[in-house]
Amino acid sequence: MQSEKATALFGVIEARRDDLIALTQELVRIPTINPPGDHYLEICEYLKRRLESSGFATELVRGEGTPGDSDRYPRWNIVARRDGRHSGECVHFNSHTDVVEVGHGWSKDPFAGTLEDGKIFGRGTCDMKGGLAASIIAAEAFIETCPDYAGAIEISGTADEETGGYGGVAYLAERGYFSPDRVQHVIIPEPLQKDRICLGHRGVWWAEIETHGEIAHGSMPFLGDCAVRHMGAVLTEMETSLFPALATRSTDMPVVPEGARQSTLNINSFHGGQDENPPEFTGFPSPCVPDSARMVIDRRFLIEEDFQDVQQEIHTLLERVKSQRETFSYDIRDLHHVIPTMTDKTAPIVQSTAKAIKSVLGRDAEYVVSPGTYDQKHIDRIGRLKNCIAYGPGLLELAHKPDEYIGVDDMLDSAKVMGLCLIDLLTDAGEQGEKL
Ligand SMILES: [Zn+2]
């Protein structure tokens, strides 16, 4: 049995199908490719017009001085808020507006937003303009159905998630936009699938390891000291001791895909010796013993692991190699890290979303954790808000791929779920525990 309000909400959402399609297409047609971070102002102004016409007060905030911000590529964000008639809690939908580069292999125009067989194609349809559009339709339909609601709805469109979120959510969180006295519930409509609730993510540590050597003529390598061979020793030590050790560590976090339920390490890049020649140079390289080799490691760690231990393990490995090689010397530089996070299943936004999924889709929600990080990291760490999930339409596997698409029915279903959460959290129907 659905409540009267839920039935009315579903009717309004279904009637807005064409509007949802057009909104998604128009968002996709603004090519907000990042890097470098193009057209941020344009998409914020588009969202401003749309949300102001639905009664939201809007604010454009530039992430000034953040990585990548310049007069040519300003990091613009929009925060929109619509207060209800009574005081209450605030539900915030946060979507990133940036998309990654197009890449090769497309059979459709990546910025046309072509509609075919109930799917909208284009870069950013799935990750995550479809989710943004669904949250806007959900909020508008809720306002129409329950004009007397309490509390507030916020919708933000933020920059730079694909490059770390420093000019977007991190910047806003540092300025109090996600502090618990302003916002109580956050849904990030990333493409995790309409029947899944993403509770958080694993941790990440990026570091650059450099081994040093001594340059000499390549015909007399014994007169120098080869930094690549030293790095080779580091790799061998990783193969024999580190990778097997990581494979034995597993987590209770419900990470998907399952292969990511253990500690992992990727070597993001490896470079030794002279720089590669520019493509227009047609000559040969010169014979030199490399005096430097660099490797960037990407270590993903589990909530059960301590960050200090994760770093110490690599330091210990390097010291072990050093003890075995007479002239071995190295540096290690921290590039960036994020601590793992996982919202409790008993948190109100999780409970509310789970109830709504059951009501809309007729099945229990699946709880998942993301193998990689997303903007929840800033909301959690800087904003100090623990009541945050990722929930939205689309298949994660399509993100960043050629012919990326979003299903219109999936968007409608997840808009219903998001709308029901608003009924649950911002109206009496929710407070009295009325069955959704
Ligand atoms: Zn995304």
C-alpha cells in the first residue's frame, strides 16, 4: 500500500518523463570536460535558471585558488536551496557537473544526447548528469506534491570531482556548506544502480618513489650506477613479498566488484632514464646510464587497515631493498591520501533510501562500497557529516566508457526513490511512520 502522497508523487514524476529527457540532454550538450574544466560557468547558469524557476534561491561559488582554477578555467559551483514552510531538516543532493575526456571508440556523438531505445547516449549521461537530472525532477515533483513541507531541499552542482573535488565539494565543505548544522542528509546521485545504496569507499594513498643512480656512458655502465636496476629491485621485492601479503587482507566492507574486497596496489606510472623524445623528434636516444627512476604507486586500503601501517609497510620494503644493495638510495614523496569511510546502515538517510527502494522496486536494497573514492570523502572529513550516501541511476561499468548511456526508466525509478526520501524526511507522512 502506497500513501496518497507517494501515489501523487509517482504520477507527477511519470508525467515529467519528457522534461527529464530534455533536461538530461541539455546538461549533456554542455561539454564540461575536465581536465581542463570547461564550461563550468555555463552549466551553473543553466542550472540557476532551471532551479530558480522552481523556487530555489541559488548561489554561484567559484573555487578560487584551488588546483586548476584560473581566469581561463574558473572552477564554478552552484548551490541551490529551497526552504519549506516550517523548520526542519535539510536534504542535500550533490552532483558533480564535470565529465572526463571523450576517448576513442564512440559510435554516437558524445555531446548530442541522442535518445534511442529508451537510452540517452553521451559523455556524462551515466556519470552523472542523468543522476543530477533525476534529483532535480524528484525535488520539483516533491515540491508540487507536498508544498507544505518542513525543512529544506538543497541541490548542488559541483566542479572537479573527476580530478579530486578540491575546487568543488572540498571548497564548499571548507566554507561550511556541508556542516551538520546546515545540512542533515546528503545523497550523491552517482551511478551506483537504482537498487543499490553506496555507503562509502576504500582509502587511497598515492606516493612517488624515486631511486637514484649515477649517469655514465652507456658503453661503460660499470662507471655509473643504474637507477632503473635499483627500481627493478623494488619491483621484485613487491612481487615476492608485498603483493602476496596484500592479497591475504580482506574487508568486511561490501565493496563491488568483489575483487576489490582486498588491499590492492597499482603502479600508476614508471619512468627511468632520459625523458622520452618529443613525437616530432626523429633521431635516436643517447647512450646514458639512468641516474633516476620514478614510480607512482596507488595503494587502495581497507577500513580495517591503519593509514600509518600502510605507509610503514612501503617504507619497510624500501629499507629492506636498501640493506641488500650497497649503493641503493631513494626518496619517497606523499602525493595524496584519503581515509576510508563507510556510513552506518542505521543512519537515517540509509534507512529512508532503503525503504524507498523497497517501495518503488519491490525488492530489498543492496548495500555496496565503492572501490575508488568520490566526493563523500570531503563531506565526511571536512564537512563532518556522517549521514551521506551515494545513490543514483546508471551502471557504474559504463562510466568513462565510449557510448556511455543512461536508461530513462532507470532515471524515473530513482527519481521516485529520491522523491520518497523527501516525503519520508521532510513531511508528517514520514515522521508518523506512514507506510511509503
Ligand atoms: Zn562520477
